[in-house]
Amino acid sequence: MGHILIWLETFKHFILVLALSFLIGIEREEVRHRESGPHRPLYFGGVRTFPLIGLLGIVLYLIDPGRLIPYIVGLVCLSVLLSLHYSSKLECGRGGITTEISALLTYTLGPIVIAKPVWWPVGLTVITVLLLHSKPALHSFSRKIPQEEVYTAAKFLILIGIILPLLPKQKIPFLEISPYQIWLAVVAVSSISYISYIIQTYIFPRKGLFWSGFLGGIYSSTATTVVLAKRVAGTKSIGPIVLATGAMYLRLLALVSFFSLQLALTLGVPFLIASLTAILFAFVMYRLSHLRSSEDLLESPQNPLEIITALVFALVFVMVVALTRWVLYHYGQKGLNFLAGIIGFVDIDPFVLGIVQGKYHAVSLLELKKAIVLASISNNFAKAFYAMIFGGWRVGVAVLGALAGISLLVWLSTVLIG
């Protein structure tokens, strides 16, 4: 019986390797048929070659899984063959090496399937196929990125990969938070904002009404509300403003998940309800609205990876954490709820991240959840107030009604679910 189970497990590994390598081979085969002319014979292989490479890798690995001598010999032989093929491409003026690299990755699928969980080889294959198939889009995207952006991102990577690990993890007195945690909060916020920044600036430079609200909300829902309120003043097209709030809830959920999955799970239902309601409302308004042009309603935002921007957020974060500690010490949970209501009119990211990382032992998970929900509701009313100032009373009242309804849904789902 044991031998049968081992045989079935090995057979399953063979089938998975065959399927995954076949998928890579199909992608390479499409390229070969798409490209025609005198350079066509230079292609290394396709729908038959890559499955054979994958099967070769798993067979040679299983021959001697302890010492791996056959597998290493096979890897060397495959590398020599790929080198010869690459040399012939260079002689013809074609220096692309993606096919050769994908062949080496296919060869490694066997050991990965055997040694790792199934999502490892599947994820590797999906990423490989996407990168191979997205060549035109990736090249077009890379040409849009100026060197200044690359330089800024490189500096920030230094701060993440070199400076962050060197920061002390000892708690600062009274704050009960370390310099490492402070900068980690900066990294988390800046990274999410940077994704939105890149999409807005280089992928969808002309976003139109719907994308303006969503992408702007991921970057900063308050700033997006102010800008869009000016643009839609005198109309009833408040869909993108409401959509920015829906994106804010997804942003907050992602930030909380980064530091506390347990707290994120408790916030998941109310925040997803709020986000889906906002998206549905915005979609209906979009279908009914006359503002369906591709006009770019938002200016490109400031790069969130600028060092000054990051340092300012770090300073604000420390101040909010200190204020939260002081309020909790003197006024307890009621004071924390009051602070959540006030802080929503300014910037809720530092408050939410301070709560998540603060490890307030005297405050239960449910109470922390309510404080975050209160801060988000407060921020919704603040945005309605800004919409009324910058967009007029018609826009302001409409935004107030929509965001009040979303806030009610968030609070009811928080209270009912617990």
C-alpha cells in the first residue's frame, strides 16, 4: 500500500511538471509563429521542447535526490546547449536571452514541485509566462519612466534594504514603539502610495472619471476629494468622490494586514462592505452621468518616495503615537474614541498604523477595531465638508448623503458582527 501511495505521489509530480512546462512551451510557440522570416530558425523550442526539459529535470533529480549528481550534470549539459544557441543568435544580431532563461527555469520545476508547496511552482510558472508574454507592454512602460524616477526609487530601496535593518528595535520610552517600527510604517504607507502614483502617472496618464476616483483614493482620498469636488462643481457627478472613499477602505485594510492579520480579519467585513458599496454606487453614477470622457480629472500626484515626504510622515507618525499614548493613559478607551473622531479630520494613516503597532495591552482587539472604524467615519464627514467648501452646496450635500450612508453601513456591520 505504501509503494502505491509513493507511486501516485510521484505520478502527480510528473503531471504537474508536464502541465507547467507545457504552459511555458505554448507561450514560446506563439512567439515562434508570430515572428516569421530569416530569423525564425533561431528560436530554441516550443510546445514540445519545454515539456521535455521539465521532464528531464524531474527524472534526473529523482535518480539520485540525495547527491544530485545526475541533475547537476543535466543542468551543465543544458547550459552548454543554451550557450551555443545564444552564440548563434549573437552572430545574427539577436541578443535576447529570455528563451534561454525560461528553459533553465523549466528545468528547475521538477525539484521545486517535489520539495516545495504547489503554489511555488505554479506561481513561478505564472510569473514566467506573464513576463514572457508582456514584452511589448513592459518595454513600452520602461520607456515612459524617466531616469529621475528610477533614481528616486533606488534611493528609497537603500533606505528599505540597508537603513531599515540597521535601525534599533528597542522601544522608545513612553511611545512603546521602536525606530524600526516607525520607519516600517513609513515604508508601508509610501509603498502603497507609490503603486498608485506609478499607475496614475505612467500606466493610465489619462484616467477619466472612474479611474481618477479609485487610483486617487488609494493615494489619498482626502486630497482626491478636494480636487474632484472642484472639477465636478455645479453637477451631481459625485461618483468618483465616493469611489475615492471606497479605495480608502481597501488601502486601510492593506495597511492593517501588513502589521496585524488578526486585526485586519476583524475589519475585513465592514471595510469590504464599505468599499463594495462605494464602487457599486460610483458605477451606477458613472452610467447615469454625462461625464464619461477620458478627460484627466486629476493632476499627477507628488512622488511619495521623496525622502522629505517620508521624513514628514515619520514625524507626524511619532507625534500621533505620542498623543494616542497620552490620551489612553489619562482618559482610557473613551479618550481613544474621541481622538479617533478628531484625527479623522486630519490624516488617519498615522493613527491607524500607531494603533496597529502600538501593542496597547489595556485595549482589546474589539476596542481597537472600533477606534479605527470611528476614525474612518470621521474622515468621511471631513471629506463631505471639504466637498461642500470646494464644490458647492449641491456637491457637498450629495457627498454627505452618500458617505453618511457608507459610514452607517460600516458602523452597523462593526456593531452587529462584533
